[in-house]
Amino acid sequence: MENRDNIVLSKIVEYCDDINDTLARFGDELEQFIADKDFQKSICMSLVQIGELTTHFSEEFIQDTQTEIDWRGTKRLRNIVVHNYGSINYNTIWEIVKFEIPDILSFCRKEMQKHTEEQ
């Protein structure tokens, strides 16, 4: 793994942690998320940042890890949030936050640990 990939992973971890902090602050309930625009904006901004960061991975890293994490799908989500903000399906965003972000966070931490051990 290139050093730049490790840097990107660490930034993605920060935004995943931001999502978890936002959940702790606003509550961990779909109904609250649907009702609160600030909650939605906070979560969506972190998702946008994660999607943008995926464009900074080396192509080798993307190829080597694509069976574990759908980086291109993460980038597509970024584009949907940025370009179609008025028509976002917040139920889908909630599902991503609850079921995909924990996997991304776990994966990134594991890869960062591997990188540290390689050094």
C-alpha cells in the first residue's frame, strides 16, 4: 500500500468517526434523522467527504480492495448527494450509515494497522 493510501484511510476514519459522533449527538433513531435537517446535513457532508476521498486512492489500492469495499459506489453516493440534494432518499442514507459505514470504518482501521506493521 502506498503511503498516500494510508493517509486517505486515516481521513476516512475521521469522517466515519464524525458520523458516529453525530449519531451520538442527535440520537440513533431514523425518525429523528428524517425530522432534523441539521442531522441530515451533518451526516450527508461526512458521506460527501468520504466519497471525495476515495478519488485519492491509488488505482492499485482500489483494485486490490474492491471485493471488500465498493469504493466506486461510495464515490457514486457522493455524486448523488452533491448533485441531487433535493431528492435524496434519507431512508437509504440511514441504511448506509447504519450498515455500511461501520464496515468501512472497520476495514480502514484494519488496513491502517497492516500498513503500520509493514513499516
